[in-house]
Amino acid sequence: MGNTIPSFNSCIQKSILDNWDLDALSDFKGATLQYQDVARKIEKLHILFENSGVVKGDKIALAGRNSANWGVAFLATLTYGAVVVPILHEFTPDQVHNIVNHSEAKLLFVGDVVAPTIDATKMPALEGIIYIPDYSIVLSRSEKLTYAREHLNEMFGKKYPKYFRKEHINYYIEQHPDELALINYTSGTTGFSKGVMIPYRALWGNFDFAQKVIGPHLKAGDRVISILPMAHMYGLAFEFIFEFCSGCHIFFLNRLPSPALIAEAFAEVKPVIIIAVPMVIEKIVRKKVFPKLQNSKMKLLLNMPIINKKVNEKIKEQVYNAFGGNFYEMIIGGAALNNEIETFLKKIELPFTVGYGATECAPIIAYANHKDFIPGSCGRAVVHMEVKINSVDPQNIPGEILARGTNVMLGYYKNEEATEAVLDKEGWYHTGDLGLMDEEGNIFIKGRSKNMLLGSSGQNIYPEEIEDKLNSMPMVTECLVVQENEKLIGLVYPDYEEAKTMNMADADLEKLMEENRMQLNTVLPSYCKISAIELQKEEFEKTPKRSIKRYLYQRS
């Protein structure tokens, strides 16, 4: 690999210089920063860092909702040569304290949600806490930091007496592709999360991949929306870094991204590319599109072959417009897409594809564009990466998915044991996911190896595959399949809202679920049949990436 990999920080610098007068970052319904404004804010943060004693390699943590100022603080940290530690704003105060302490962060930037909840006394090594919305000081344990913030505008004016221009930009250029750029703590569904050490080469590898596959369909000045949390590699790499380095105008949903707000943002911004998790897509399709298809007239038209095509075109137009009506491709990742929704999107020929990644690969491992995408798969190994299935017969017998290449992490921060468990001597990262691979290299995920259940005669049961079918059944909002002794139980959180409008009591719901169970069992192999369905009164607890915390519901 060596030094053949270009500098990632140079990509940031080049984009700022090339797109100086263009709009860069906006808070949806709020203020807009042009690329030159971003550069000026970065410069001020650099002056603050320098005068408060931050040196190259120091850790700077960021905990806040997506916003333009979050983006600026992220870019300022990297281009100064410090290491960014993004923290999910939904984490509990204890988790934030843990990550700040474990990463040895010197400064912590906090947003409006996190600021009132954390306790500085639980983070003794921290030198200061900075408020993201206006970069004011929440806490300073250093006179240098206090002085630097109080005199920041004066220092800036002294350094650039006329005005701040392009030629003043001179960012830190990483010395080697393996240099540490950021530490990303996986939410992880069990225990305390691990700090994934992501080098500059992995950031560049992901950017270069996106530039090759999405770049040709996107130009400077194009508009995109950032919905996924930037504290996750998926949102960070493909809704922020790639677009910023390509001169796009990024809109941040800096309030809680409810389906209504997301729909409004799509309609207003009309993004050129959509990066999403299945949940967002499923919600919009189920709430906005499916109800229109349920009436008898529509069903009749869909069954008439000649009209069917016309109707599908009309439906496609509606779905396309629900997402802004201007996107080249919709990329879905982060979790499996529900089979019913995938079949529907394919039928109406919506330009969508499903990718596959892991925080440990910053994140991309596999992808295929919507024209080559094989339904049910998650693409093929991307540029700079290779993938293999650890199985004697990868086409027919599932094995663990292994990945190797430019995007792979350096390891887990201060955790050699965990690193050795997933990174082998040949550089392969063991994903913990099970999959098959066809002869064209398309990868088909068969479940997380740690979620796999064992049938009474030693059969492998992948609960996700049963859940996918159960999720498509009437009145099921979300579900989980667990094993009790040798029986499989379906835990279901039903659509209580819908039940209310239909005047259905709990007893009616139970009756319906029993029908669902019988129906489901007709399509399952005998060892996968569900013995009972139990209703859940509340939604399942989820990780920040919206996947259910399975371990909380396991039975013996």
C-alpha cells in the first residue's frame, strides 16, 4: 500500500479552494455557510486549538446532533492533525463519559441535547467543553483555553489584518496513510462498545469509492440531505465527507428526524442522491404509498397485464416524488431491507441498491449500482477491497464474510484482545456476518453468526429470515424471534395505532397474530416453525443504528 494513497486532508483543502463561493453547509430551515465561511470557521478553531495547547495527535470528541457547526468542528479537527472522536448524541451520559475517558479526549464539543445532561466531574482529564452551536466555552480547566476563546476574534484579526483569503489555507497533511484519523465507538448491542481506529487511508478509500460510483452523477453545487447520524461511519462517509469533498451543498436535519420532517426535507431540498437505512424507506413506503394501493379499484388495475405497466409507472412516479423526485440512486444499508418492500421497489423499477459495510471498514465493503444490483444481495466487493466467504462451498454453504483492503481499521483502541479476535495475520477482517457468494461475486447475507440459533437436530436457524416474513404480515410493526428450550417464539410489537382506528381489542389482535402464525408456518421448514406469538406492549429497545437490542430479549 505504502504512500501510493493520496492525502485525504488534501481532498478537503482542494474542495474548499475549488468551491470557495458555493453554498456548503445548511441547517435545514436555518443558516447557510459557504465553503469560504467553513474555511474561516476552521481557521478560528485552529487558532483556538493552537493557543489552548492542543497538539497533533490529541483527541477531540464531538457529541451532538448533525449540524453545520458539527461538520465544521469535524473538519477543523482533522485538518489540524488531531484525532476526531465522534459520539452519538443519543448515548446516555454514562456512555459519553466512558468514551471521553477511554479515548483520552482533551476537548469535548457538545450540542444542545448533550450539554445539559453530562457531568464534567466524571471526565477528569478533559481540559474543556465547547458548545457546538456558537463554540462558546461550557467549561474550561485551562487558563490558556479561556484566554484563547475570549480573545479569538482579536487573534484572528491580528493574523489576517486585511481579510482571510484562499492563499492563507495551509492544512495539516497526514504523514502516512496509516496515520490515525478518528476513533469511532461502535454502539454494539452488548456490553461496552469498542473504539474502532480508522486511519486516513480508510477515509480516502471510502471517498475514492464514492467518487468513482456516484461522482459521475453529481456536480459541485448539487444538494443533498444528511439524515443519518454523522457519529456513525455510514452517515459520515456518504452523507457528509464524500459530498463535502465533491463541492455539494449539504442540508442537516438538526431537529429530531421524524417521518414528517424527512418528507418535508426531501420535497424542499430534492437531493441528487439518497443514502438511507431500511427503516426510513419502509416507513415512507408503508405510510405514503401502500395505503393507496389497498383499495379494490387499484388492486383490479394491478391485476390487468396491459394496465399494470401504466399503473406501476404511476406508482414509481409517486414514490420517486416522495423522495424529492431528483435522485439518481437510492443506496440502502446499515441493516437488511424487508423482502416485501424490496420486491415492491424492484417491481416499480425504482433506482435503488443495497450496500454492505461495517464501522471497522469505515464503512464500505460491498456495493453494486442499481442497474447491476441483484435483489436479495448487497453488491460485490468494492474498489480497494476484497471479500471472501470462509466456507468449503461459498455458493451453497454459508460461511463468515471476511474483508481485506484499504478501508480496514487499524484495530480497536487500547484493546488488543478484541483486535486479535477479528483481524487475522493476513489482514482479513472477520465481520461476524454469515453469507454466500455467487460466481459473479455478489454477496448474500444470511445473518449475524452470533444471532444464529440451533435447531433440535443441529440445523442452523437464521432468525432474521423468519422475522423478515413475519414483519410483512398484517398489523406487525416489528418483531423478534427467540428460542425457548427447543421452541421458537415470535415476539411482536403490533400496530396499536391502526388497531385503535379499527376498534380492535387485545383479544382481536391475539386472534389475528395466531392467524399470522399459522400462515407463516406454511412457508417455513419444519425446524423453523413458530410455536407461539407473544404481543409486546412497547417498542423493542434499539441501538442508535435502530437495530433491536436482541440480547435484552433472549430466553434460555
